[in-house]
Amino acid sequence: MELNKEQIEFLNKYTEGKWTINEKTGLVDIEGDFVCSYEKYEKLTDFKGVKFGVVTGSFYCHGNSLTSLEGAPQEVGGHFDCHYNSLESLEGAPQEVGGHFDCRYNSLESLEGAPQEVGGHFLCYNNRLTSLVGAPQKVEGSFDCHYNSLESLEGAPQEVGGGFCCSNNSLTSLEGAPQKVGVDFYCSHNEISEKTLKLVWETIQKNKIDYWTALCILKSEIPKSDFEKLGGELDKRLSQDAQKGYLTLDQFGLFG
């Protein structure tokens, strides 16, 4: 890739280390950090046409007016921080991140394009997410998706080393909840009470069972108003199983 004067000035201004053009890939690699956050005189809307490859340190582009991650590095050894922008998609985001991945305070409606493994925290709160499909499936740190519009946890990472926070959403289901959380499961301020959500999640973890089986076990312990919301599809699923020759509905003792 041949760089023009503006691109060279852009790289010189924000690189904290050394940048080079990789002869094999044609991409700009950086040994060190790249920091173009909260630019005082210019809110960046893109990366000036520069396409990054590998950044050994961290890549900070938060506090700008980015609407796309086109040109963002493919691999980041440290943190990748793009929060406080105007992103509607994570397409173009790095697929390998050794530290934290921070995309909070954007306009994301999907996590498609996110890396599938993150070495630190994954922060996607204060967006417009209605689904976690596309989220990394393994997060070494914490996973925080509070203040979105989630109704279920479908697509959530299945292994989280730190805490998992899904508070301040519209959850009526824990389908897709992580199988392993290292610290705690935070789920306050949803359509279902925190006490009920924690009971269901702890039952899933303790017995290593799926969400629907947990609901069957807990039917008598969950308040009726919560159970009606959580088990919205339960009768349909049980009917399908009965048709396939599995247990009948009355054997579960849930209806009638």
C-alpha cells in the first residue's frame, strides 16, 4: 500500500512506537500503540484510508465520530477501544484481541464481526442490541451487556472468566446463558425479577442442565407472573417432544 502525505502525517501523529508497511500484506503494522482518541481539533470519521494489520500494543480510537471500523487492525496484542463513536456495526473489527474489547456507547444493533475470543473484558453496554449473536464465545475477563434491549441471552459467550452483567435489559428468557462464569451473574432490572433469574441460572449451573429443563424443575418455586413470562414457549416445546414420543405434558406436572 502506497501512502499519501495525509496518511503519513496521520500515522506519525498518533503512533506511539514505530509503524511500517508489511511487504507481504501491504498493511500498516505498528510496534507499540496507536492512540487517536478524543481528538481535540478533529473528530475522526474514518482512518484516512489507512488499513492496519498487526498492532503489538493497544489501539485506541474512542471518542470520535466513526461510523465504520473499515481499516481497523486485524490483530491487537493489547486493548481495542472504540467506545463513544457512532458505530452501527462491528464489521472490520480485529479478530484477535489480547486485552479488552470496548465498544460501549455506540449504536450497535448486532455484535456480528466481533472477535470470538478476547483476552480481557468485553464491554458492549449502552448500545441498541436486541441479540448477542456474534459475541465472543470465550472471554477471559468480564462480559458486560447492560443497558441494551435484550429479551434473551442467545449468542452469549459460554465461558466468562470474570463477571457476566445483563442488567437493565428486557429479559424474559435465559436461553443461551453462559455455562461458566468466574465471578458473579448480574441480572437486575429486567422484565423478570432478579431473584427468579438468579435462581434459574444457578439451577442451570449446579445441575449442568439446559434452560428449559431448569424451568420444569423450578415450576413450583418461581412466582406465577415470572413463570408465565419465562416459560412462554415451554408448552410448545413440550408438545413437540410429546409428539416425538418423549414425556407427555401431564408427566411434567406443568399444565392442567
